[in-house]
Amino acid sequence: MKANFWLNKTVIITGATSGLGKAITKILLEKGAKVVAISRSEESLKGLKNELVSFSENLFLIKADVTVKKDCKNTFKIVKDKLKTADLLINNAGVGLRCEVEEIDEIDLRKVFDTNFFGAFYMMKYGISFFKKIGKGTIVNICSLGVKRPVPFTAGYTASKAALSTLADAARLELKKDGISVLCAYPGSISTDFRKNALGKPYPENEVRLSRLSPEIAAKRILRGIEKGKIEIYTSKKDYLFVLFTRLFPKLSERVVEKAFAKNRNN
Ligand SMILES: NC(=O)c1ccc[n+]([C@@H]2O[C@H](COP(=O)([O-])OP(=O)(O)OC[C@H]3O[C@@H](n4cnc5c(N)ncnc54)[C@H](OP(=O)(O)O)[C@@H]3O)[C@@H](O)[C@H]2O)c1
């Protein structure tokens, strides 16, 4: 990573108290950035504060639920009042859903869209107004590798991330003239509580996956992608090559996935 890229930058991040969000928060603080960490839970925010006590000067906590529009609006008001400025918004909060399409519970699907799509949309909406006023800013949406190569059992979840990815791709074009960049990360599997917290059916032990990274490695690679100004960030070479393969040979890619998941059919 470039030595001083993050020094004194202010980053607002949702879902900062666990998994990938926590790993990103930690690295940013170590790099000298100020972090505005968002979570729905007062308790997990306190836990984060205790864990990162040596960085307390640069760590700001906001209790907010991204599915609540006024919480998102209020977040930017707090940032404006307390910090005056910010450089980046990372839409990381998210929830999984594992279920075949026919059996998806509509209530679960709405919950997933409320968090993964509408939550990120509200944050983008208020973030854009905020960044326009200061004349610059970067918005990073944590999507999923599944957007680029959908796989069985995660259609509902992936659809919410695909909607977010498309929203971001169009926003990027609208906002270039305002000095605002919009990027998306498409991580593959990461070892976090994501599967435990997911709605729908439990993930099988022998889940099919292309790769699985630690949150620290995924976080590092995402931050490196942001530094490089990439518009699509992948967290492993294997993932990137499989996306390329899918673009070039969509039918063949589908056959590979179908075969790999055939084993999981009864889980
Ligand atoms: N793990 C993977 O394999 C994987 C792969 C691709 C993409 N991703 C994406 O990576 C992101 C991070 O996931 P993770 O793996 O770190 O999972 P995680 O450990 O379950 O973390 C999810 C985070 O989202 C927050 N969150 C959920 N609903 C929220 C809401 N309504 N408002 C505010 N925060 C909310 C949670 O915080 P609170 O509960 O404290 O509010 C939690 O910190 C997600 O967007 C996920 O879709 C994960």
C-alpha cells in the first residue's frame, strides 16, 4: 500500500463492528485515518472501542441502522457537526440469505434488500449531498463475487447486491463531474460470521467456494484497490480470472458451477 494514502483521511464505514468491516476499520486506524464506525448495536460499538482503545482519538462511533432512512441522514449530520469533513464512505453492512428461489420467504428477501440495497442507497443518497458540498469524495460499495457469477442457493442475496452494483455503476457516471468516485468490491468467500448471521437455510459444512480469505486479507486487498482507484475490486486472482472466464465463456462457466453445486443439491 502507498505509505501515506490513508493518513488523516476520514472514512465512514457501516457494519464496522464485525468481520470485514472491523478488519477494514483496524487497518485504517493503523494507517492514520480517522474512522466513523457504524453499527446498530451500542454493545458492539463499545466492544470495538475497548478493542481499539489505543486509537480512540481517531475512532468515532455512531449507532445507526442503515435500514432506517433518518439514521442515515443523521449520520452525515453528526459527521458534519463533529468532523466537518469526510473523504470516503464504505457501504459494508450486509446480511446473507441462503435458499433456493422457490422457497425464499418474501419477508426474508425484503429484509435482505432493506439492508443490502436500500441501506446502502440511503447512505449513498445522503453521502452524495455531503460530498457534493465539499467538492470531493469516494463511495465504496461492498457487493459480492456472486454478482459477476451467480451460483445456486444465494439468488435472493446476490440479487440485492446486483441491484446495488448497478446503482453504483450508474452513479459513477453521474458523479464524475462533481469529483465523486464510486467503486464496488466483489469479494468471494470470507471467514466471518456472515454465514451464521444469514437468513434462510443453514450453510452446509462442505459449501462450494472458489476461495476463502481471512477478513484481514480481504480488507487489505479492498483498501489496496481503493488506493489504486479501481472501479471493480476483486479480493483474489482466482476470483478475477473466474469473472473473466465467465464473461468470455458464459455457458461453460455455468456448466462448471452447475457441476460444482450438484453435490450440494440436498443440503
Ligand atoms: N463473508 C463473506 O463471505 C462475504 C462475501 C462477499 C461479500 N460479503 C459482504 O461483506 C460485507 C461484510 O460482511 P461480513 O462477512 O463481515 O459479515 P458479518 O460479520 O455478518 O458483518 C455484517 C455487518 O453488517 C452490520 N449490519 C447488518 N445489518 C445492519 C443494519 N441494518 N444497519 C447497520 N449495520 C448492519 C452488522 O453490524 P450490527 O449487527 O452490529 O449492526 C455487521 O457488522 C457484507 O456486505 C457482506 O454481504 C461477505
